[in-house]
Amino acid sequence: MTAAGEEAFLHGLEVEVRAEITAAGATPALELYAAPESDWLLDPAEVQSEQTGLRSLLGAVRALEAPLGPLAGPSGPSGPDA
């Protein structure tokens, strides 16, 4: 994949993940606990797990989008060999 193609893919992925986070946030998990368990359409623990996974994915996308400086990574002067 070309650098421009990777940037476009990552940007599209970030937009999609943000939309999923917004949708998942529309039903806060703590509010689900207030209803009787027999009325749950979703398990609140699964909602929290999904939100955590989406935030982790967003963080990974942001890390991939961030430009790497000359000191980035373990092989740079600030790495373990310094």
C-alpha cells in the first residue's frame, strides 16, 4: 500500500471508529444496570468492553498516523541501547 493509500485508509478507519464510539456512547452501560435484568437488550458488561475496545483501536490508529521523529522507537538514542 502506498503512503497516501495508508493515510487515506487510516483516516477512514478513524472516522468509522469515532462513529462507533458515538453510537456506543448513546447507551451508557451504567443506565442499563438500572433496568431489571429481564429487560436488558444488551449486557452492560459487553457494552463497556466494546467501548474500551473501540477506544483502544482509536488510540492505535492515532499512533499509526503520528509522524515518527528521528528519536522514535527503541533503536533511537533514547532506546534501551542509549
